[in-house]
Amino acid sequence: MDFTCLQEAIEHIESQDPSNKEFSQNDFLAQVLGKEHPGRVCGLDFGPCPSQCFCNVPQQSDYGVQIEEYQMEIVKLKAEAAKLKAAAAEKKAKRQRMVAEATEEKATMQKMETLLRFIIEQQKGN
């Protein structure tokens, strides 16, 4: 392939889809030059091959999968947080009931103590 053919092919692909101007394995240049040959860059026969340059760059479809996974994780965490909040509210209500019962029992004990003192005073008087 000579330079003019390459340039025309690149311009043709760029005109079809402007988003192909991004630097990636699927960019316009990669589409024109075709499949990589391990150990060299097309047209140069030396240097890194595209997979060495782009091995850690996730594809956009990977981002969609990651976003979906993160959204599912967020839903799970929100559900877990709701369960924990409900459990905390239940424990708080139980603690409040226990405090109310303890207060009630204390009042009953004080009444019984007062009544017992009254009875003892009555016994001493007779």
C-alpha cells in the first residue's frame, strides 16, 4: 500500500465516523493498516506492536460492563444499608421499650416500698 492510498483510506474512514479519531486499537489508522503482525507496527517493521501500546486500555464496551457491575454493586450496598438501618431502628425501639419497662418497674417498686413503710409504721403504732 503506498502513502496516497493510505491517506485516502484514512480520510474516507474519518469522514464516515468522526468518533474514530480517538487513539485506540480500533481507530482509523488501525482500520486502514489492518490486523497487526506480532513484533512490529505496520509500515515500520520495528518498535512496539499495537497490542503492547493498548493492552491496558479498556474498550468502551468494557466500560459499559464495568458501569453495569458498579450499578449492581450500588444497588446491593443500598439494600444492605436499608437492612442495617431497619435493624438499628428495631434495636432502638426495643431499647426504648426496655427503658420504659424498667422505669415502670422502678415506679412500682417505689410504690411497694412506700406501702411497706406505711404498714410497718402502722404495726409499730399498735
